[in-house]
Amino acid sequence: MNKAELIEQVQKTLGGETSKRAAGDALDAVLTCIAAYLVLKSTFGLRLMAGVMWDLGEAASLPRLAR
């Protein structure tokens, strides 16, 4: 599935009169959040457990992330 097909699927899922632009914006927001989490996880060794992030190792001195 390419990005255009994924946008169409998001548009269908949101339903109503959702535009492709709005569906694309929603998809971009979700992908940005996922990418940011993956960068944090790989950089600081954070793990997601039961919806809460815990610090590990050197990350203990960093501020905790909100849920």
C-alpha cells in the first residue's frame, strides 16, 4: 500500500465529508508521532509499557514524558 492508498483508506475510515487533504494531514500527524517515539526510544532507551513510559539508564536524568 502506498501513501495515496493509505490516505484514501483514512478518508473512508473518518467518513462523512472528510477531504483527502484532511485525511492526509491526519495521516502525517500520526506518522510524525510514531517517528518521534521511535527516535526517542532509540536515542534514550525509553520503553512503552502499559501506556506509561519509564526511564532506563542514562535517561533517568531526563524529564519523564507524559502519557
